[in-house]
Amino acid sequence: MVGGRCHRLKDFSIQHNIAFIDTIDACSLKCPTCVRGTGLMRNSSRKIELEDFRKVVDKVKAEGYPRVGLYSWTEPFLNRTLEYYIEVVKDYDLPCEISTTLSLRRISNMEACFRSGLDLMIVSISGMDQGVYQRNHVGGNIDYVFANLEKASSLIRENNLSTKIRLRFFKMEHNQHHIESARSYAEELGVAFELLQDSTDPSTSEYHKYTNDYFVKQSLSSPELIAPEEVGKICPLMFDVVAIDDKSDIYLCDAMPYHPFFRIGNYLDLSEDQLLLKRYSHSFCRVCTYPRREATDSDAHRLVRAIEARTGRVSHAPLDKMGNRVLSIDFATDEGSAVRYLSIDHTPELSVELQSISDLDMLYVPHEPERYYKTGYDAFKLCQKAVGKWPPRRVVDFGIGYGRVSRWFRQEWPSAIVYGVDINTSSLSFVQQSLGVLPIQIDAHLSVKNIPGDIDLIFCGSLLTGLDEWQWDAVIRLVVPALGPSGILVITTHGRAMSQMLRNNISHFGESIDGASLLNTFEKEGFAYAPYAADHPTFGVSLSSPAWVMSKLQQIPELKIISFEEQGWGQDVVVLKRNPWPMAVASGASEPVRAGYSANGKATSITAFGGLDDRIEISIAGTTVRVPAGVDRETLKSVLVALTNSSDH
């Protein structure tokens, strides 16, 4: 238990939008970091009948799962007729993959599996010699692994087969000195290499205690905890993944063992709505720490359909002041009554001309525009709250990318001029042509000369999260002078929540980032940065604690700190305001003086605002006067009147 919640068991193999199906009920190893290996899930000789398997795949296809993995808690190659099961998957035109140890003396059907259309074979290892390898892969033989892997690579190459191989190395405390040799070995064979963190120490693993009763007790612990689903979150393992065993039984999720407590029922006997409802109402989810994603309207529709099909009822509350819709769900389950509250952010419809998404946008998940639009709209709502009721006149999206956020600026503030700053020329071209954004090119050293002034809002979303400290300073030097009087700056950062995700999965940012080193520096200094590539040191990943961020911002007298919200946009959100006078000079200064009145029958607009040189500038009809920053209001008023009178002549 960490922080009152129970950690999942398999946080390293989870993939979204996939159906995991075990065709057998056995594994040949006794890994101490696996519930199967400890004996809590006992091996048997069972194997799902091919016709039953076909029915399962038929239902998987009908429910929209885009690919099938023939593994979860078993060794696929112990099924001596595995190739026929692969053929069934391919009959439904679905990608098929397996995950194997290859630690078998002989695999007679390997080539047959490749020829049946297997798309991906993941090979898991934890060492490059027997001594290191067997500490985790107990009962395994690394020589068998090497022989089978080399045979597989040769078969694919010589027969021009389409199967891809990925060598997955589990990085543990005892085997880090083998990582580079494993990477080199993969390169020699011409296979992909994947480095995944497994924080469990095989010598002190407690997986032997993860019995059925253990999880039952955990689900009853910490009654004060609120299920993440009650605050608008959704578990992707519940909505995007199914885990099915050799008896066609479906379980809560792929991260948990096939214990009776997690059994949902027979997959073939339950409708899609019944499966979702049973999983959604499971008591264990309240204490589980698997990262949730924001719920979408599509998720809500699926739940509503499932609940109404169960003769339950759904109460639709009106939209709250933030535009969110709350579903109050009251229904009966096998364990008794249950209530869930799901807060769904309401995302309005984008106008057709603003719906275009670039094929080059790496933030877009194919076939999921709803999620893409919602993330952008959430950022807009943060900015809208920050600027208040008056729409901004001039907006800068610094690090605009392909306009995930700026398209909402353009729609919701149609009279505003929107500028986009980016290093990527193709993205700037796209937002200019597709979204009507004015492009501003910047280089890798953050050099730019044409950022306009008098900006009401500058949004730096997912920008500082990829920059080093010197780049933070450079960004601040660029944006502060560009802000107009009382201009708003919104920045996002990777803080404590992201560091916790990194602890749970040290490879969260991919194999090119040394997650352990990044986390270690962050914990010591409050800030850490690592580039994605040594030859491109200006872009990577940064972590910054709330304390470090505040200490950095306190050094900028021209900015007033308005708010700080951890995970306000998945990332931490900081809202800042251009202070009318530098804080070091007049820390008690309030709003800038604004005046509007009629003189000689003509309407005259007057605005006084602070500058970086401890002065107030007053501009009327092309005439500008500067007065000391500490001037009182009566003196300021007399200056304004005199200046107005002089402008009439």
C-alpha cells in the first residue's frame, strides 16, 4: 500500500485498445515477481477449444477491440497448436501479438506461428548471462532464449516474413550493467529493443502474499478514499482493455491476477453493457493507483447505455458553472447497491473549419478526435478562467504545435488576434492556413525578434515541461515584456504527480530518457532535465517541484502569482499576471488605472500601465507621457486631464 491505495501488479505490460486472451493455463518459469510464478495461480493442462476461441474473437471484433494479444499470465508457446489460434485472429483481420520468454528447449511451431500471420513477438529478458537472468526468470535458461531468438530472427529474414520482434529488457537494480549489451545484441539481430523499469527486487518480492483474500482486504481498506471515477476520471484498463482466460472468463483488468475476486463472469455469456457495468462498479478500483484518464462524452454514453439496460436509472444534473455535466448513477450489483458519480466535462462542437487535424500532430491519437479536442478545450477553459469575463484582444500560444489549444481560442474568442510561436515550420504553416493563426518562428535557442507587445494572454502549455532551466529563463525574458497591462501568463509544469508516475514506471518517458537519473536529480534539487537525444540537447523532459517553481517566479518582480493548481491540466498549472508596477518597487500596487470619458463631445479612452523601468506610461492621441511609478491617484488624474486637454489642440 502506498498513499492509501494499492499498486497494480503489472504496470509494465499494459497496452490500451487491446483484448488479451490466454489460450492455455500455464507458464514454465517461477518468477518471484509474478503471481503465476509464485504458485498463487497454479498451472493446469487446460486449453481453450478452438471453436470457443473463435467465438471469443468474434465478440472481441464486434465490440471494437482493434488488436489481440495471446498472452497475459501464461507462456504462449506452451500451446503446441498456437498457430491455429493465430490463424483465427487473422481470419478476423485483426493484428495479433504474443509476449514470450522463449526460455524453452524446443519450440516446434515457431515458424508455423510466423507463417500464420503473427504480427509481433515480444521477448522478455532480465539479464544477459545465466547468473543475472535467473535471479528474476527463475527456472529459465538464457542459452535457450538466445538460441530461439536467433532462430526466429533468421527465419523471418531468410523467408521474408512479416513478423516483428521486440526484445524487452526489464531494468532492475541488479541488472543495469547488462542494459547496453542487451541493446547491442538486439541491434545485431535486427530486432527492436525496449527498456522497461520493473521496480520490484526479485530477492525481496512480496508477490507471494497477493492471494485472493489479500485483495479482498485491500478493497475494504481506507474507506475515506474517493474513487477517481467520482471526480471525472476513467480507468483505461476498464474502458479500453479486456483480459480473458482459457475458460472464456473475463476478469477486472489485465493488471490483476485471475483470482475469484476479480472474475467478472463468462465473456461469451455477458453483453458488452453488462461487462462494463460489472467492472465499473467493482469495489477494488477505489484503492487502485493505476493512472486514470479524463472521462469523455463517449465514456458517459457507454455508461448510460449500460445502466439503463440494467433497469437502473441515471440522473442528469444541469451543467455546473464550469460547463461540466454530472451523472449520478444508482444501480444494483451482485454485491448489493452501488452509487457512482461521474463528472463529464462538456466539450462544445468545433466549427467545421477548425476541426482539421494535421497528420503530423504527435499529440493526436488516430481515430480519437474527441479526446484531442477535449484536451484543447480544457486548456481554453483554464485560460478563460484566468482572464476573467472580458475576452482578450491579443493572444499568444507559445509552443503552439499544430493548434490543439489555439483552435479553441479562435472559436471562443473570434475577435481576438491569435499568434502562434513555434520552432517547427510545418506546424506554423498548418495553423496559419487551417486555423487563421499568425505565425512567429523561433529557433532552438529561443531567439525571436517579432513577438508583438500589449498581449492580454500568453499560454505556454506543455512547453516548459520539455525545457532546461536556462530555457525557462529565456522564455520568461521573452514573454514578460510582451504582456500588456495586467496581461495574463499561463504556464504548465511537470510536478509531484508526474514524478510519482515516473516512480511507478521509470520508463514512462521512453527508453531514450534515463528515468532513474531524472528522478534522482529531481528529488535532490527540485528540478531535473534530460534531453531526448544527446545531439539535440534543447528538447527533452523536465520535472519541477512546486517549491522550485515558486522560488523561480519570485525572482521576477514584474509578475504577480495568481494561482497554482497541481494537475490542473494533467500537468500543474500556474497563472501569473503582469504587475502594473514591479513588485520590488511597489508590492502593494493594485490594478492599473483606466479611464474613459467624453471630452468636447468626443469619447476618449485612457489607460495607464506599468513598465519594466519603474514608470507609468500614459498614451493619448499619439502623445505619451511617463510619470514615476509611485505617483498617487490624484496627481495621476491631473496628468491625464492635462494631457487630454493638450491633445485637443
